[in-house]
Amino acid sequence: LRPDGWMMGPNHQLIFWVPPASRHPFYSPGTAMVIPRGGVELDLSRMAHGTRWSSCRDA
């Protein structure tokens, strides 16, 4: 996770943006172990990605 909130892929492509309030703690691709209790869980069921990316708008 970059300091500006963007999660980067292995080839440095932007994957998704995380709002400031949800950035800490956050798992990154370099995470060696995940301890689930008390961690961040993201509901990605309504995430705009792929061809739906253009449907993003300001809340």
C-alpha cells in the first residue's frame, strides 16, 4: 500500500485505492502471515474494477 492509499500490483500497476480511515492496519503483498482477529476486512462485492471502473464517482 503506497502512502497515497493506492494498492500496487506486482508490475507497479494501480489495483485499488483505500480511503485514509481504512489504511491502518492494512495487509500488503509482502505480508508473510495474516492473523485474522482485529484485522481489516474489505467487502469488495461492490468494488468498481475492470470495465466497471468508469462508473466510479465522488460520494
